Amino acid sequence: MLPIPAVLLDGGGRIFHANRVAHSIFGDALGAVIRHPAVQSVLSTLTPETGVVTRVELDVPVRRIVQVTFRQWPERFASAIGWHEGVLAVLEDCSEFEVVDRMRADFVAYASHELRTPLASLIGFIETLQGPASDDPAAQQQFLAIMAAQAARMERLIERLLYLSRVQRLEHMRPHDMVAAQDLMDRLLEDSQILIRASEARLILMPTEEDLFFPADEDQIVQVLLNLVENALKYGGPDVEIRVGIVPENGKGVEISVSDNGRGVDSQHVPRLTERFYRVEGRATAAQSGTGLGLAIVKHIVDRHGGRLRIESAPGKGMTCRIWLPKTS
């Protein structure tokens, strides 16, 4: 068996056979690669004497860059299986290389922009402590507390940026491990205890079918749940009630829902909530606590799993985040 993704095409440019590696790496996207106009254009000009390399860019469901090398199938082999002509296509997924380059540029751009404000605050307070407040213990304690909060905010921001970068690097690779819905709920209950104890909120986990399994990266889905719960705690209000459920959906997938009865947001903001650093003006504690990356991370993880994210909210009616994930990888 070839250790690389390889596809045999018939004379019409249709897939005759694809090896196991090709199916494992590309899955449903394999057909989209072969049907891509760039591939079909190359096939129409291919000759027995030459091999051709082309580059294919796919944007759905996630952005992927694929390099495809073509060579006409030798006639002696083609005739052995009843062909008069055929093409061997070898595929190389170059998505990760491009993602790494883009992440490097994005990290510098986003970090420099978002860190500017807390850094400016720290510099200002340090100058004050070295000057006018050098002999004022009360002011020193006040400023040091603010500086500690700003430093903690920068640390959270950098951690979220690094996590988002890791998610993007794996976004084109669908997970295949089967996870149990009940295991996800158990981990959420354990990992969210510190968040819940620091507030007056109530976390309610809805009953889950014991035999509900689906393909997923368990750590990433737990991170999705934690991000959504944390989002509800920050913006829902002091005594918000948060409900989490995982249920089967039409036999083809599962729906994960996280809803709260908090303040909610105007519908005009909903389409932009998953943008990096997008914040709704006037939401309580957002400026102090939020990084603007939580829902962006959720969106990228959902995309990696081939799922869909839907957010519903209205002022005074809370927010509900619904995630549909397929039951087959």
C-alpha cells in the first residue's frame, strides 16, 4: 500500500480508485479536489511524456491547499485492468504550512494591537510609582492591584492566542476518535467548578444518553463547553442560570446546546460574535475580563469537526449556542 494519498482517474477524469490514505486524509473533500477547475484543466493537456503539478485551493468546509502531481498511467498497466488510458494523481496536503505562516503573521498583528492598551497602562503606573507615588503607600497598593489585573489580562490574551493558533493548525484534519457524551459532561462538571464557585450562577447539566457516541477531539469539545459556560458567566449577570445538553439529532448527528437566562445581546451583534476581538459595547465586565477570542475559538473547533454553530440571543432573553456535529467522521 502506498504511504501517500494516491488516486487513479479514468479517461474522463473521474475517480476510478483512491487508496486508504487518500480517503483518511481528505474524506469527502477528495471529490472536490478532483472536480476542481484547475485539476480538470491540467487533465485536458496531460501527455504520456510529461508529469504535471498543480495547486488547488478549497474554501469549504475549511480552507485547504492541495498540491496534485499527475502522471499518465503506463499503457501496459492500463491494458491489464481494461483501460486504454488513465491518470495517477498523487496528492499532498500543504494546508498546515500555509496555516503556520498565516498564524505567525496574525499572532504578531493581533498581539501587538490588543496588548498595546494594557502595556500602556502598566508603563503609566510604573512611571507614577517611580515619581509622584513613590512615597504614597496607599496609592502604591491601589496601582499595584491594577497592574496585577492588567498583567493577568495580557497573560489570558496570549494563552488564548496560542490556543487559537493550535486549533487553526489542526483545522483541516477531521478527528476520528469516538467520544461519549457523558464523558464530556463529567469533564465539564469537574473543570468548571472554579468558575462556578466564584459566582452566584447555577450550572445545570441535562441528562444524556449513556450510549451516545460521536467522532470528536475530546479535549477540544470540552474547551468549547468551557468557553461557552465562561461566556455566559461573564455576560449573563450575577445569578445567571446555565443549561448544557447533548442530544442525538435525526440519527445523523448530535446537538450540543449551552443556554443562559442572562442579559442577552441585540440580534444585530449575533453574526459578528465569532469574530476575533469583537466585543459588544456596554456589556458588563467585558472590557476588564473578556479577550474577545472565546467564541472565535469555538467557531474554529466546530469547523474542524465538520459541524455548524448557531447563536440565538435577544436583550433580556439570554443567549443560546447550538452546535451540530456529525455522528460519522
